[in-house]
Amino acid sequence: MQVFDILFNQLAIILMPYLFTSESVSEGHPDKVADQISDAILDEFLLLDPESKVACETLVTTGLVMLAGEIKSSAYVDVQTVTRRVIEQIGYTRSEYMFDANSCAVISALHEQSPDINQGVERAEPEQQGAGDQGMMFGYATNETDNYMPLALSLSHLLLKELSAIRKEGKVMTYLRPDAKSQVTIEYSDEHKPIRIDTIVLSTQHDDFPGALEQIEQDIRSILLPRVKNLVSERVQQLFTGDIKFHINPTGKFVIGGPHGDSGLTGRKIIVDTYGGKGAHGGGAFSGKDASKVDRSAAYATRYLAKNLVAAGVADQALVQAAYAIGVAEPVGLYVTTYGTTRAKDKDGKLLSDGEIARRLQDLFDLRPYNIVKHFGLKNPIFFPTAAYGHMGRTPGVKQINGQSFETFTWEKLDLVDRIREVFFL
């Protein structure tokens, strides 16, 4: 009997579902305000001089924006005008927010890029362009959603994107202010498949009025959630069961927010920017950096490889790591894990190891910085849209600027799928 109990308990542990949580923040969150200002300034330099080298950091707080960092460019950009335009676009346009586009101070401490760094990046032969810094970058993909992103993060982003759309439409929920945060907890089966949505946390800044909390809770359920459900696939809609736990503005009041409520810094939401805690992150931020910094460009390239691997059917999920030394073109290492879900084979039908998958990927895609930048068009002014609601999992599109067309989110394309299927006999 004791042996049976032990076996039963072990089986129960093995079959026990588990919970996983990811968060997102709105474009009005102070850290995201900083990210968007940094990327808007980057885009302005790239529009005028595609060879610009930019590392722009932004600090926002009550009534103040401070810019710092290093730039090498032939272009002149009025960074104060760009900064105010971004703040206005986000929605900080009222003095009662204690941070608004027209009255906040903008201080610039931007200066020229170090020649010591530049000599390691630029080469007589462009193909031998060195990495702008050392570090390791990760890309991740999973087939649990149509855009190959973790479900908890996708839903967290979508809740806030729709909340922002409602705010800007100005027809309902007219009390909304720009700052907001969301968090979604998903219950997974032991086979790592989403079973249901367990918990939704949503905190949104709002005007101060009697009965605010009750009104917001009602509107989130009756206005926001139906809009979100209409935007997801049928398989995700089925996860919206009646027993979801909600925590809406759990402190009871969220009037003071944005940069007045908390200071914001560029690069402080890197998990929101990537995979919501699934997979891994090398630690480097993206916004405000031109693509010579592999923190950004190699993160996009590894996402591209991971997404195409999963879309091709190589695995249910995949993590790809590339690592670089500053000033060196070739990556010092490429790592792949498929979490034991690989279907990749050799010509004799034998399953391939993750190490062999990594080796073959190196033959499929040139991970030198020059090729990454060229392949994805990363000298184009396409980065501002990445600075809110995630750099990954977005839909490729076209951005029009002054009559010119630029492809966006190019690293999300699935144009390597057919070649991967050939190489891995799928």
C-alpha cells in the first residue's frame, strides 16, 4: 500500500498542470515613453544619414526629459522637437499629468561616439564589419500561437494595445489616461499546451471621479475583453473560460501615473520587449541603438531563425543563441535548443541533435553583423514602432516617410521555411 501511494503521488506530480505569467506595459508607461523617444531620435538620424551610429538613452520624470549617449552622424536632428512630438503622440498633453509635451523641459547631453568603438566596427571591407559590442543574444519561438510567441505575453500586449486604441478613439472609457500595465497567467498541461487563462491583472491610469474602480472593472469586462477576444484565433478564444480571476486596478486608485508617478529609463523593459520571460534574454536593451549594436540586430536575427525553425516544423519550440566579441565579425558561438521536441532528420531519417541543428543553421544564414543589417534592412528608419508592445511577434509591413517606403518587422518573415525543410528533411 505504501509503494502504491508513493507511485500515485509521483504520477500526480508528473501530470500536474502548471502556471506561467507574462506582463506588458502601455506606450504611456514611463519606461516605454523613454524607449519611444530614443527610437524616434534614432529613426530621424537614420532617415537623414543611414550610416549613423546612435546610442541614445532617455530619462523621463516629472516635467523633465534628459537625453544622453553617443552619436556619429553627418545629419543634424532637432532632438527637442522629436521628443515633444513623441510625448504628444502618446497622449501626455494635459498639464494636470505633471508631464506634457508642450511644457516639459528637454535637456540633451548627447555627444560623439568614441573612436575606440568606431574603429572596431567600421572596416575597409564592409562584410568584415565588427560587432559593436560583446554579448550574447537570444531568439525564441513557440507554436502555441499563430505568431509563434508565448501566449501570456501576446495577450498581455493585446490587452494594452486595445486599451490604447479605445483611449485614442475617445468614444467610450473617456476617463482613460496613457499609463497602464497588464499581466496574464496561463495554465499549461504537462505537455506544455495552454489549457485556459487563469488570471488577468490590469492596471490603468484614469481620471479622478466617484465610483471610478467599479466603472473601470465593468468597462474592462464589457468593452475591452470582447474586443480582445475578437482579435484572437478560435483556439485562443476557447481559453477565455468563465472562471478567469481578475485583478483590475488592485490598489483601488491609479490617478497619478506616467513619468510623474515613476521615473522612466530606456531599456528597462527588456522582457516585455522580447518573450515575457519564456526562453532567455542576453541582457542587452534594444531601443535607441542602431543595428551595428548586436544587442539589437543579433536579437532580431536569432528570433528570425527560431521562428522559421518552428514554422518549418523542426520543433514545437526553439531557442537560438548567438554570441559576439566586440570588433569581430563572426559570432563566437551559436547554440540551439529545441527542448526535446525536435523532428529534424538527416538524409537517412535519423533525428538530429540540437548541436547539429545549430551547425546547419550556420550554413543557412550568415550571422555576421553586416549581413544581418543588410538582410533585414536595419539601416532604414523603422525602429519607432518596435518601442511599444514588443519587438517580436509583430506583423511585417511598410512604413511611409516623406514619400519613401520602408519594410518593418522584417525579422518576422517566414521566408526561410522552405529551405529549412529541405535541409532537415521535413
